[in-house]
Amino acid sequence: MTPRRKTRALGEPTPADERRMARILKALTSSIGLGRVELDHRTPLQLLIATILSAQCTDRRVNQVTPKLFAKYGKAKDYANAVPAQLEEMIRSTGFFKSKTKNLIASGRALTERFGGQVPKTMEELVTLPGVGRKTANVILGNAFGQPAVVVDTHVKRVSQRLGLTTNVDPDRIEIDLQRLIPRSQWTSGSQRLLLHGRYTCVARAPKCERCLLYDDCHWEGKRPR
């Protein structure tokens, strides 16, 4: 009897897709190395705060603000009890400081009242915190708790679309597409390297195609000739 061929589920990558993804990850590892998150932090709480502040702001700017912030506010209850005007002044340069202040104080209260002052370790719990969506939650899960997590920000979205790793525009759908392509053990490091590649090489305007190690595996129609 002829063995039945295994059918591929809708959206499941082909072996060729997997080989191409492996080449991309290998090249990114060569060019970027460990691919660590660039927000300075020592604790899950600090990473949570820094990630909330990073919305519409560069990591460099956030890292200039957080040393004094972390020195003054060391625990979740400190944010819960913060004087809004004082907190606003400390984070003003990160932009949208009024809404970020509200989120920091509200998150501090939520952590204190519902999670014993500790940052929770599940997606379901993290996204209940004010100012925390799937992207921020995945940053925390992957970098603070070592759980496999695919981060999809504007850089990852752009790079993934240009490389043809996804045809979706919704970040949640892109996350699923990348989860299918990237080995689970590399979800955190792989997506972080895609992020850094988008931040420094495959930038939105004038991408640096001439130095891109992914050039041969990139079929983007806007790719610049070498």
C-alpha cells in the first residue's frame, strides 16, 4: 500500500520556507550577535516601566531617563503612590508623558493590588496592565522571564513584510506567521534580531541595502541595487 502523503495545514511553512528562515536567522546572528533588548534594566519591573516609556520614543532616550526614575521608584507601590506632576516631569522627554504617567501609576496600583507587587509571568495577566499590549507583554516574557516570545513592533513588521515572511499587516497575525517560521527556541532572539535589523539596517527610509547580509534572500521590490 502506498503511504499517504502528509497534508500541510493552512499557513504551515514549506521546507523551503524553513530553510530560508534558517539562512536569515543565521545571517542575523552573524551580524547582530546575541540580539539583546536595548532597554537598560535589572528587574522585570524596570523592563516593564522602560517598555511602556519606549512607546513612540527611542530606547536611547528612555535609557537617559530611567536611571533617575529607577532610583526614585524602586517598587510597584512607589509608582502606585507617585505624585503625577513629579512623575510627569521625570519622563517628559519620552513624549506623551501625561498618558504614560497615568499608565505607570495605574500599572503600579494593579501590580500592588492584584499581583503582590510582582510583574506577572503570563500573557493573559500582563495585558490586563494599563499601557501593556501584546508587544510589551512579549518583551517582558522573553527578556525578563526567558519564555519564548515573538515581539512585533514597527521594525519587525517592516522587515517581515519586506522579506516576505508575512503578507499580513495586523501585528497579531504577523506574530502568528513568525511563530510558524521561527523555531520556538529562537522566538525571542530571532524576533529581537529582526527588530534590530530594522532599526539599524532595513530602516523605513533609505534602507542600507548595500551592507545587508540578507540581500540575496530579500525579494522586496523596493530593494536598492548594490
